[in-house]
Amino acid sequence: MGVRVNNNRLVGFTAALAVAVGCSLAVAAPAQAATPAVQITKVYYDSPGTDNRSNTSLNAEYVKLTNRRSTTLNLKSWTLRDKSNHVYTFSGDFRLAKGASVYLHTGKGTNTAAHRYWGSGNYIWNNTGDTAYLRNSAGTGIDSCSWGSKGSYTYC
């Protein structure tokens, strides 16, 4: 007794199997990056006027950080750095309320809930282009912001 094979059914079955296997091997598109818990939202890298290293001029250079979570976050031991490895570390408990922002100024001043001071006598951010890197207390990168040589500030 011979086995009779319907070639049309075999071809159809093979095509369906190939489609099913192909779909199961398809690579999913990468997910969009989630909004960081704390985001660098603005960098004013070229303070207005002459760069004379006065404290007023130094403090006009700043980075704005914004809490994008629905809860208060403690930034204790978080760091902000540039490409040249100038590092600011949030010391002690520093709580950033949900939706709140803090400005980190380059020069000297009295720290408050909305304004922190690096205490530097030199400019940190390069007017010709630089990158700000924000890391949490474990050293994990949270956000970064880069700019070129045009303008005085950038929104990130």
C-alpha cells in the first residue's frame, strides 16, 4: 500500500510553519528609555558677562536637577561630574521633594533646599562643549547631558 501525499497541503503546512517559527524568533524592538528618577533639566555653562571668576559669575554657572518621581528622593552621596572629572557629591541627607528642582551652582554660597554650591573658585563647565553626568550613591549612571559650543545654556 502506498502513501499518498497531497503536495498542496504539504506546501501550505510548511509555509505556515515557517511563518510561525519566524515570528517566534523575531527580536522585539528596544523599549524606550524610562525617564530617570532625577533628571538634568538645564545646564547654564557660560555665565553672562565676562568670565572674571568672581563668585557672582561662578554662581551664574549652574546645573538644574529635577525629581521626576512621585516621591521624595534622598540624594545623599549622589554625584555630578564633568568630562574632566570635577566631582560634586551631595553630602549628608539631601531630600529632593517630588517634582522639585535643585540648582547646583559652581561658586560659593549657603546651601538651601533649592540651591547647592560646589564651592569652586574656577569654572567647571566648558563653554566649548562638555557633558554633565549624574550618578546615584551606588555609582550607577542616572542621567547625562551634553552640549556643544553654541549658546550659553542648554535644556536637557
